[in-house]
Amino acid sequence: MARERHVRLPLLDKVSTTPGRKSLVFAAVLPLLTLLDVFTLPSLRLDAFLARASWAVELVALALLFEHASEKQRRLLILGHCALGSFFYLALVYTTGGLESPYVHLVPTLPLLTAFTYPEESGSAVACGIGCALVIMAQVPMGTASFAQAAGWLSILGSATFFGVFGSNQFRKAAAAQNESRLERARRETLEKLARAELKRTQSERLATVGRLAASVMHEINNPLAFVRANIHFVETEVLAQPLSAELRQELEEVFAETRAGMERIQQIVTDLKGFSHSMDAEEARVCSLGEVVQDAARLASIRLKSVGTLKVEVPAELPQVFITPRRLAQVLLNLLVNASDALEEARVPQGEVRVRGEVLGKRVVLLVEDNGPGFPPQVLPRLFESFFTTKGPEKGTGLGLSISRELVERFGGSLIAENRPEGGARLRIELPIHEPGHEPRKSGA
Ligand code: ADP
């Protein structure tokens, strides 16, 4: 059973546009912008410089306080900063000519610009709007703007504030939805990973149990086999010592020869299986000829292949040697041969044929396992090496064979690829580096 685990997932920051370094950079540049006034104003103004310098001080204070503030304090700092920022900007406008100032045109857009800068905080546009409104309203008693002018500015500011708040809300909703889907995706991926790991563990446990079971069954077969063999030998000697007609003697000799061959076959199968179930983990990688490995796998596979077709092995004895764990490679080959038998059986190919060919390609030895079955359908081909991908029923396929086989071959610096033969049928291609004395790869008992 997959245990449910608590998974820590990243959350979207409440206030992700932190003032920090950006504020400090802006604070450094701001007083220097006074130089621009050379081009836009008749003369440089000290009060305009002071308005900018005060704004810069406010920005530095914001950056410093923000570092150590709690989440709630940060919100308040941002709101205060938006209100103060609009105040300083309007002070700049005031000191550079009021309605005649070259900077006045940006005033109606201030709430929108603020909302754009701090989109997560919808109050920022409101704070800026209020700050601007207060300064504009103060112009009426000060006599620098008429009531009608102030009312006109206020209505523009009101609309800009409204759209700023609306934009911020839209942004927050989109960010929340994005965050939610990110969390959901991460949760799904984690659960999928857990499920896969769990399935893999169950499969390995099952395989280990089957291995142990096979080992004990083999032991059980070996003992009676030994005395059956001894008894048959005894019966053979006794019977053939009797006076018999030539015809009967020949017949009996054939019967005993067949029985001996049958028993040797049983013995061979038991020995092969024993090798597979036992020394798999203990065996070290070594330099060996592929011919022996192919023969081992072919002998075992022939039990399965017999009912579906013929097996042809064309692996020249003079193929260069490779550095591998022979049992592991035999396991890979056996797996490919059993897959080929399954494909031939399922497609009911009348004259099924599986071929194992060996050849040299540059500095690599190539082993081809080919069959004249249906081959790989286009939708199956890209997924063949995925763990747990199988087109067989649950009682027949685990979907682990090819993925494990590829992993094993790659451990020895080789590769395993699958393709369809142009003439029809499947082809699995194992490539292994030719062994060069003194260049043994990392030793592995795997
Ligand atoms: P399993 O044999 O447990 O299904 P594998 O990883 O060995 O797992 O194989 C995955 C799939 O690849 C099989 O289910 C089958 O669809 C396909 N396959 C493998 N070998 C052949 C082949 N020789 N011909 C056609 N299809 C094959």
C-alpha cells in the first residue's frame, strides 16, 4: 500500500515584487535625474532636487525596513510607500511649474503605474490615488488650482485608480489559479512517483520470491533425478546383459539412449536455471566471448520457442571478446527471445523464426535479435523502454523486461535499441564495446 506522505510544495509569495535592490538602484538614480531638468526647464531648481532627494531617502528607508519586516508590516510599508511616492512625485511637479511642469502628464497614470509595479497588492493603486487626491485638493485652498481644475484631475485619478485595482485583482486571480495548478501538478507528479516506486518494489519482491521458489524446486528435481539416472543405468546394464534378439536389443538401446538424452536435457535446464537464480548478484563482470552467452540464453529460450517457431543462432566464434557479466547479458538475451516468442505466438505466425546474429561494427560488437512476427506498432515503438509499459495481459507482462535490459546493457557501456525490420518483424540491437586489454570499465557485479 502506498503510504501517504506530507509533501512540502512551494507557495507563491504574498508580496513577490520586493522593493529591495530595485529600490536602492532607483534611489541612487533619482537625484541624478535633476540633470534632465537642464533640457526641460529654463534653469535647474534646488527644490526639485530636494523633492527627488527626499523620495530617494524614502526608497532607501523602505528597502532597509522591508528586509526585517513581517508579512503584515511589509504590506503596510508598500501601501505607505505608494502614498508617499505619489506625494513626492506631485511635489516634483509642483516645484517644476505645476500645471506647466513637463512632468505633469504622468500624474493621471500614477495609480496605474503603481498597480503595475505592485500587482499583488491591490491597495497600492488606492494608496497612490488617495495620496495624489490629497495633494490635488490642497491646491484649491493654496490658490494654485481652481476648484474645476482640481475636480477634473480628481475624476481622471479616480478612473485610473479604479482600473489599477481592477487590474491588480485580475492579476491576483490569475496568479492564484497558476499557483493552484502548479501545486496540483507537483502533487500529482509526487503521487505518481510514489505509485511507481511502490509498484517496482512489489515487482522486485515478487521476482525475488519466484527466484527463491525456483531454486527450491530445482533442488527438489535434482535429487530424484540423480537416483532415476542411477536406476536407469542399472536397468540398462541388467537388461542389455540378457540374451536378446538383435532386433529387440537395438530397439532397447535406442529407448535407453533417448531416456538418457531426456534426462540430460532435464539436468541441463535445471543447471541453467540454477545459475540464473543463484549467482546473479555474486557474479563479477569479466572478459568473455559472446558465443557462450548466446548459447546459454538460446538453450533456455528454446524451451519456450519450440512451440512457436525455430531459433537460428549465427554468432561467429571469432567475434571479439567483450567485458560483461555473462549471466546478466544472458538474462537480457533470454528476455528478448521470450518477447519474440510471445509476439510470434500472439500473432499466430505460421512459420515463426527468431534469429540471433552477431557482427562487428567498428569498435563495437553487435548482437541482433530478429523475428518475423508483427513488429512494433508505431504507437508502441516510442514507449518500449518505459518501465511498466506492456501490451500483454497483467498475468503475462510486467513491462519491465526491456527497460531493465537497456539499463543492464548500458552499465557495460553498450546500447539497446528497437526497430522494425524493413521486411517485417522486430529487431532488437545490442551494441557492446569490444574489450581492449587494460581498458576494463568500472567493475560491476550487477
Ligand atoms: P513485457 O514483456 O512484460 O510486456 P517488455 O518491456 O519486455 O515487457 O516489453 C514491452 C512491450 O514491448 C511488450 O509488451 C510488447 O508489446 C513489445 N515487444 C517487445 N518485444 C517485441 C517483439 N519482438 N515484437 C513485438 N512487440 C514486442
